[in-house]
Amino acid sequence: MQPRLEAALTVFDDPAAKARELLRLHRAWQSTHEVPGVLRPVIARAWQRQGSLPPQHRPLGDQQVAERRERAEDLAAVVPLLQERLLPLAAEAGNELVVSDDEGYVLWVTGPGPVRRKSEELGYVQGARWRERDVGVNALGTAMEERRPVQIFGPEHGDEDQHPWVCTSAPLLDPRTGSLLGVVTLSGSYRTAHPHTLSLVTIAAREATDLLGRKHDGALRRLALEAARCWPAGSGPALVVDDAGWVASADGFGVGERVRLPAGLAPGTAWLPGLGQVRAEPLEGGWVLRAASGAAELELRPGPRPMAVLRAGGHTTEIPLSARHFELLGLLAAHPRGVGTRELLACLDGAQTAVTVRAELSRLRKRLGGLIESRPYRLTVPAAVVRA
């Protein structure tokens, strides 16, 4: 569920009066280091996070900015859309449009000359980094921290030099992973503040995410076509995924939209959670995965953070376990010929029923691929509890 949008002021507020009241609260906070309880929650959290600020760092040079733009391929792909949606508003309201990357570095700045010259006096320029811990509470940095759209008005900013400003930011998220790609911001004089700006920036950020989602869908379709060209029908069951594990096609595999790929996946045999033993064949932009057999063994390591360690095909995979799942695997390891639900119930500690035991084993089987069979429940690979 998306958090409710909360503009810094309503259309009925007098910006000048609002700024005077916030300035009084800001100076009280600076004097006592106690955050006033009447602040908006998002601002209260931001003020609580702000500590003493280091000297402002020197902005990146043009070459470094160009390199960051090149690396931020997905972010660069949505800048034209953001400019199309927001620049007309920025020009009309005397605002500038700023797009930063996932580390808070300003990579694109566009808008009317007068407002850009004023922001340059603050160091709000291309190549500057504007996280909260760099320059204090500000919309760009706070949107990064909160992972939500934020509007910060006048003295809600942490640094008094920023008090003449109103800034409205929204995070730009990767639709595939949910990770932060960057932040889009409209900034201008606090006298231009309007609650509708928050909605407009939020909608533009969502459009950018949708655009990236469509771009990713197209890439998956191309990956599936390339796999079909290299491995035509009749080549046997195959699962085609991109480098992040998103499924392009699945022939003979029952999977969802995404599978978890291990870090450093290499061509050859590997064990994947939920899939079991597979043979990984590289494809430009992804992988073709096929069911494979081979020797494997499972180590069960107890401790405050119990885990199973699977060794298969020259790869080692660590699988964190809950205490209950570790206990169940230990019982299965002790009964290599298999064990029924009643026998497991008799051995387990705590109040358990046949239904809860079967449910826990179902979750384990989904996590451990083909390592557990049922009727009776048994491990398909040798397993032992290894104590330090």
C-alpha cells in the first residue's frame, strides 16, 4: 500500500505566515536539539536523523558526471519523459527540474535561468551530492531516506540557507527489483509552493517506473526469442531468465515471474533454490537453465543462525534456516529411508499438529528445490549435522 501523500501546506495557508512559524520551530530545535512534536512526522523523522554536517564536498567534474550518466542507463532512459511532463510546470512556476542518481549526485538540472542561478549559490549544481548527511534535511535526500514522495517547505529544511526554497521530490524505483535508481525534484522559491506539485511529481515518477517496466518486458520477449532461435523446440525442458532472474519463458518448469539466481552464477551445473540441480547455459542478457543430475551433499550447521550448506557441481550455497526448519531437516537427515508425519510429530518439540508440520515441510520443499521428497518425507542427497 502506497503511503498517503502529504503536501507541506494547503491552498488556504499563507506561505509567509507558515514560514515564520516553522522558523520559530527550527530555531528552537537548533538551540535545544529537541524535535518539536507539532512537526509533520516525515519532517520530524528527518530532523531526528540530521547530525552535525561535514563541510560541503566539491562537486564532480563534467567527465565524472558523464560517466555516472552512462552507468545510470535506466535513469537516463526516463529523463526525457520527466522533462516532458514537468518542465512546462517548472517554467511556469519559476522552478527547476533536478534528477539525481541513487547516491544523491545531481546529474541533470534544467529550468529557468534566474532560479538556477540562485540554486548555484547554494551549491545545488550538477555533480553535487545532496543526501541528508551531506547538506542536511532536504527533499531530494529525504525522499532517498524515506523511499516516498516528499515536499519540504521553507524552514523545514535543515540548513537555514535553504529556507527560502520549497522542494518536491519523488524516488525513481527499478520496477524489477524495487531498488532506488534516483530522485526527481522540482525546486523553487517557497512563495511558489503548491500542494498539487507533490501529486504531479509523484505521477511523473510513476510514469517513469511504468516506462521502465515496459522496457523490461520487451527485453524479456527478445531474450525468449533468442533462446528459441538457439535452442529450437524439441531441445527439452528449459527455463530462460535474464541476469536478475526474471523469467522470459518456461518450458517444463513450474515457476513464478522470477527465480533467485546465486551470486556469481557461472556456466555449468549449479543448485538453485526452488529449482534444484540445473545446468546453466549463458545467453546474452541472461541464462538458459535445464534440469540436471549430479552428486550433491548437504551440511546442517546449528547455532544462533542455523543454516544448510549445499555442495553441488563445484558450487557451495548457504541457505539460512529458521530453528523449526533446521530441526525438521535434522530429523530427515537422521531418517535417510524416509519418515512420515506421525513420526515427525513424535520427535518435534513444542505444540505441533499434522497440519502445521505438513505446512512447514511444504515451505521447506519450495525453498530447497528437489532436495526433499514426500510420501514418505526424505532427503534426496546425503546430509549430516556438522557441529563446530
